[in-house]
Amino acid sequence: MGESWVPLTGGRRFVAGEGPAGCSRGALPFFQKPLFVVENGLGAKDEPNADGSIDDDYRIDFLRRHIEADRDAATFGVCLGAIQAGANVVRVHDVAGFAQFLNGYWAVARPQPRRAFVALGSNLGRRMDNIRAAKDLIAEIPLTCVSNCSRIYESEPAYEERQEPFANAVIEIRTELAPLILLDELMKVEGKLGRNRTASAKPNGPRTLDCDLLWMEGEIHGGDKLRLPHPKLGERDFVLVPLEDLVHDPARFFRYEGVDVKEPEERVGHVTQELGTL
């Protein structure tokens, strides 16, 4: 038979193609070895007779299909347990149904972590200590890890210039969280480090910590709470310069993602010096 496949999250798929006689072969990257699903179902009569009568063959077929449906549900669970235990041959009657079931299970049970960038900034208190503490707290967010860090840079204040210079950095993370849930976690990190988000706080004013979710792989958001990619990413020198430590040619990378990246002389919050490592 010809090859057929069902798409999976993160590019994973189950392939039903030609295998040994009587078998359908499924390629699953998790096992690094072929999985053969043996199909043993019989043909089914789907309609009553032309005159509307129902003969014994139809009744038997009707009962057989219902029994098989119950049996297949139990078989799927048994086969999944066998695969997790290392089996590379399982026997099912409904190959297509089992492929769909298996794909859905892997998509939920083993989601692919996605890449994201988070910008960190501080100009109150011990700026570099605040940024380092933020990195450590972000690493404790569930289903999230810090995979890379830029150096820490000092930059001119942007938007509101009458304040102290900022210390800035960008971290690269891998996360299984949805963007809005991740944003809530980042705001909790800000709160733990003393960020004032009350009405008395001055917009774009001094802060102990600012965490901005800049970009997440495969995500575009345009809501009131979150916009991705970050709408001001392309104009901020204090973001684009640290990103050079993490991405080859970030201007080109984000232009490809649809971001209007300004030339250095047109940006705000220009980096003035390197402060140290994160």
C-alpha cells in the first residue's frame, strides 16, 4: 500500500507504509528502530440488502464491529504500554485509529520545548545582581529552562531619559508553557525582585527589574496583554545588541520574522559599554 501519515506537533509523525507481508510499518523517531503494526481486521459489510432487509451476515457484521471497537480501545492501551516498555512489534486491528491515538498521546505526553527570548533590564538597586537573580528565578519556572545567556550591557535610558542608566541582558529559554502562562510567570519574577506595577509607578520609569518576552518560536500574538514578537523589539538597541551574543545577525533573523528592525543610529536606548557576564 502507499505511504500515509498523520502530522504531529513538533514535526513528529506516525508513518503507515509498506512493511513485511501482512504488516504496516510505522516510523517513530522516539525508538530509533522500526515499529511494525500487524493488521488483522476482516472486511465489513456496510449496508443492508437492496430491498432493505437485514440478513444474518449483516447482523453478525454489526455485532462484530461493535465488539472490535471495544476490543481496539483496550488494545490501544496495551500496545502503548508495550511500546513504552521497548516493544517494536505490536498487533492491532485498526491501524489508522491506532496511529492517530499514538500521535495524540505523544503530542500531549512529550511536547516539544520551544525556543524563546526574554529581555532583562534594571536601573534600581544592584542592577547586575537583579538581572542575575532574575535569570535564576526564570530557570525555576515549571517546564522551562535557561539554555543560553548574553553578556550584561549598560545602556542609555529609553523613552524617559531623566533616570539612571540601565543594565540589560537577554536570555534564551526552552519552554513547554503557553505564551500567556509564561508571561504570568515572568511577571511573578518581577514581583519577587521588587517591581512596582501599581498606579504610582511611572511609565518607562526606574525599575528594579523588567522582563520582556520578546519572541517565541511559532507564536504570533496581537492581544492587549501580550504581543509577539514584541512590538518594540526592532527599535531597541539595548535588546538587539545583547541578542548578538545569542543569534547570528539578529537583525536579519527578526526581519525574516516580520519585525521592522531599525538601523543602529535610528534606535533608542543605545548600549554604551559591556558590564560583565551573566
